[in-house]
Amino acid sequence: MKTLLLAAAATVALASTPALAQSVISGAEIGKHIEVLASDAFEGRAPATPAEEKTVNYLIEQFKAAGLKPAGDLKDGQRAWTQDVPLARFEIEGPVATTVKAGGETLTLDQGEEIAIRAAANGQKRVEIQDAPVVFGGYGVVAPERDWNDFKGMDLKGKVVLVLVNDPDYETGEGDFGGKAMTYYGRWTYKYEEAARQGAAGFLVIHETAPASYGWATVKNSNTNEIFDIVRADPTKAHAPLEGWVQREVAVDLLKRAGLDFEALKKEAQTRAFQPKVLEGVTFSTAFDVDARQVVSKNVVAEVTGDERPDERILYTSHWDHLGVGLPDAQGDTIYNGALDNAAGVATVLEIAEAFAKGETPARSVDFLIVTAEEKGLLGSEYYAANPLYPLEKTVAVLNLDAPSSAGPAKNFSAAGDAASDLQDMLIAQGAELGRTFAPDPRPEAGGFFRSDHFPFVKMGVPSISYRSGDELAQGGVAAGQAWSKAYTADRYHQPADEYGPDWNLDGMAQDGQLLYALGQELANAETWPEWKAGSEFKAARDASAAARK
């Protein structure tokens, strides 16, 4: 491994890991970036707003100052700093009128409080659903390879379907869907895709905090905001008119009014014998207008070019966007600053980029892709993976960083889900060299593997990992780490309260950045290629391009 020569490196004292006493990644410098990106002046960094231009310009300035090269779109023979990402943008205009008739009574559901209806992404300028039948559809899963069909031939056309969040195995921890660990069938994105395939008027996901892995505030703030998607030739094939969430208590009440018991049906839905249930005497109506238009957002791309095999690339990713300006919280704050999610991830990657730029030139190229619209469904990374600036078959690995902890140094570290690849083994080995141990994802049931910007690359076969900070803190151990995580999820995640503050301990971010930098150095100066392990569902896609790496 080549040695970094960084004269300006800051020293970070990390009591938990003596091997990191001399770190090239500065917590103080990370904090400076976070303070800027998460300030009110950046208005929550929503795509397709004036804040996007401000954010993109800041990132370009930092990459330039650090000495990196532009690596974005090729224009007139020159690389730009950005990659254009065409997106479809949808926003509800005016009020959302939603009512349910049950047993002769008409109930009104308040948008944001009892129900969270997303702006329709199927291209309609107005959605009107009048007295649609309501169906309880279990977990909303159709999985032929598991001999599983929650709809058993029921025609869902014109119907509104209530579906449970997560997988059928979540409650029991065992079964056909991998136990507690979430499969893609458990993701709300899958459930909406299935609604379109079934021709339903729409699916409403029943919110429960534990299986969703976040509270109603997160659901409300994420789903009543602008909705983005990639530009599709026929968006009706991917989106039903109605996509949204409903509070558990509302679903329980509607089922009860139809003579059905929620808990009994949930238990039945955990088996393949489940039959969908029409809620007799219950109908659903809603009406709202949608502003639909196309916009062009930006990924920011910078590079340190390798001096031996420049066409082989290690790719660091992190998303610059957050939720922008939205509904006020209890204090009246409407700016969703996104300090931890994900100004902190971007800030740490900027420091890693500077370390590479000021160090000895690596053998392979190292690229830094700061993507847009992660909060809208991983759209920036999805677009790059489908329209790569550089061949994916020559992309060695993707290292993603999203929301590193501000709780301070940790004795361990983790990753979203199980990458089942040599890359994860390399990360574990690098961590051990730095005095840290690997802890498997403590909550695979939350589906983190499908929720970060590495996943679009995973689907294309590129060995990829989404790094996570550890939960065994140097000060306070696992109890303190888990308490911090629980409090962040409940009180700050996707809420205006995710702001930068003086109580942040940035040594942990520097520690995480140093580990990811060390792994990147190893990959950038090696001749080997990480591979998926036997049995991985992503191995075949990578193996198909093996000839390009010989």
C-alpha cells in the first residue's frame, strides 16, 4: 500500500483506537462542512430548488480547492463537475380531501395526521377516487419463487388495498422471507410497484413503528413533500394513482367496522394460506390536484486519476440532498436541515477526497460521486448506475457513507445489511488493523441494505457496501450507542431537529472516515477485484462481465 504524504493532516485523538492516534481525516474540518451544508441558508438542500445550485456550487468549490479533477458529463471533449440527472417531479397542489364511508358513517382522514398520501407519480394532473372498495391485502406480496401470493387471484382493479409494512416473517423471525432480515418484498417501494402491476386504484401501507423502523413523523414528512422519480415512458406501469401510508389506529378501526380483527388478520397474513379480505360496507374516496413536471438535477463527480490503471475505479458515494422546506414541527421550524442525514456523510467524503488528492497518486482512479435525490428513492445513484459515466465492469467497488454518527468514537463499526462479498471481508480486516471490530447490522429487519445509494450498484453486480458507524461507544459502550441511535431516530430523523449542534462529537466521524480511506487506499493500489460470494443473488450480474477485468 502506498503511503499518504499529507503535510496538512490534522491530528485526531481517539482514545478508543490507539492505532488511529495519527489520523489524516480531521473531525474539525468535517464539522466546518456540516455547519455550512446544514445551515438554514441551504434550506434543507432539496433537489430542483435554489438550494440545489448553492449546494452543488459549494461541493465543486471544495473539490477544486482540494485539487481533484472534474469527472462528470463529457461536454465538448471536457469533463464537467456534474452529471445531469433528469427527473420527474410531482407535488400536490391545494388540499387533499379524503373520506371513508363505513356502516353509513362518513369519516374524514386528515392529510399528514391520519393518512399521508403521496403526490401521484403516474402522470395524472388530478386524482379522483370515488367510493372505491377497500381490501386488506396482507403484506402485499406476490413471490412466485416462494409460492406466495397475498391476492390469490382477486381482481384489484379499482380497489384501494391496505397492506402491512415489512415482510411476513418480521413478527415471528422465521419463515420463507429470511426471518427478521427484510427482503425487498418488505420495502414500501416494492408494495407500490405491486399496486401498479395489479392495476389497483392504490395501496396504503399501514404504519407501525417497529416494523417500519421509524415513527409517523418520518412518514408524514417524507410523503407529504415533493415526490420525484426517474423519467419513465409510461409511468402508469410503475405507479398506481394512490400511494400512501395510513396510521395503524385508522386501519384497525376500519377493519373493526367491517367486522374484522386486525391482529388476527395480521397473524393469518404471515402464512401462505392467507386470503385477501374485502372490507364489507367500507369505501374510500380522495381527490387532489398534482403539479407534474420534469426537472434536471445534478450529481457532482470528482476524481483523483490513477497513474497505472486509470480506467479501473473505486467509487465513493454519498447523497447531498435532504427534504428541503416542509411542514412545521411543534416549534414551528419548517427547514429540514439534514445535518446528520446527510451533510455529515458528504462532509466526511470531502475529507477523504482531500486526503487522496494530497497524498501519493494511487494506481487506480478514485472517484467521488455526490448524488442527488436519495431521499426521493435513490434516484441520483439509480440514474448513474443506469447511465454510468465510466464502465461499471471496471468499477472495482462502491463505498457509500450515509449519516455517520455524531456520538463519538466507537470500538466497532457496521454495514447496512449483509454485503456477502470479499469487499465486506476487506472492510472487516481494515477495521481490525485499526483496532476496531465488525458488528453485523443489528437491525436487518429495517431493510437498510435496500435504502442506501450503494444498492443501485449492487443490482448491477458491482461489489458495494454502505458503511455504518458502530454502536459500542468508547464512552458508555453499547448501551450509550443504542440510546443515541434510538433518540436520533425518534426525535431527529427526517425532522427539522436534525441540526448541527455544539454537542456533536466529531472524533467518531473522523474515525469512520479514516477506516473508509484506508480501505479505499487498499483497493486503489491492489490488482485484485472484490467478488460476490457463492450463493449471492448479485454474483451472476458481476460474473457476466468478468472478461472485461482480465
